[in-house]
Amino acid sequence: MAARGPCPMVLLLSALLCLCLVQFTQGASFQEFVSEHVDYPKTGGAKSRSYCNVLMQERGMTTTSCKPFNVFIHAPINQIRALCTSLGEHFRNDLYDSKKSFDLTVCRLVPRTFRRPCVYSSGSQTRRIRVACHNRLPVRLEQIL
């Protein structure tokens, strides 16, 4: 008599699909981090007053509401990725501090502009950063040090 219930092949395929979805989601977090925080090479006109206004809009951070604060890191992707390994120092849990300073642009929403069009001020800094890592990839900018 044949066994009743789901076929072992269906169970195997379901498990593989779940694994693929988990990996896709984890990769998306790093891609979101890059989209939200990495601008390398620095976008032209980066010293202009409109830098943050343009980049925040292009990166989708003003679609539904004005994001109050954001930091753009001006460094190659391989250096950003290495923050969770060789270029970073473990702080605690999933947090890593950069060993070197990075060129940053800090965008702050100008007060009383919470409705669109969003207006930002920008400032340049060279500082170390703290990131949260998942599977040896940065997924969240935690703090400027």
C-alpha cells in the first residue's frame, strides 16, 4: 500500500524555496543599505546646496514623507562590505565600528518642511561609522562615531 500524504519531492522543493527566499531577503537588506547610504563616486555637484534634495528624492526617501535624517558614505562597495570583516572592529552583538574614517555627507531635513517638497541641508564630515551586520554584510547604519 502506498504512503498517504505529501510526496517527499514536494517537501524537498518547498524547503529549497524557503531557503532561496531567506537568502533573497538577506541580500535585499544589503542592497537597501547601499541604496540608502552609499554614494560612490560622489554624485556630481555634491558641494551644491541641492545635493541632499536631489539624492534623497532619487533614492526614494521622500516618496510618502520626508525622511528627517540620512547619511551618505562616499566609499567603494568593497570597503563598505569589509566593514563587517577586515575593515571593522566588533563592538557588540551584530555591531561593527569602522577602523578608518570615511567621507560622509549628512542630510538633515530643514525644520517646518515635513511635507513635500522636502528641503534638506547638507554637511560634509570625515568620521568613523558603526554598522549592523547580517551574514557579514552591513544592513543598517547605526551611528557616526
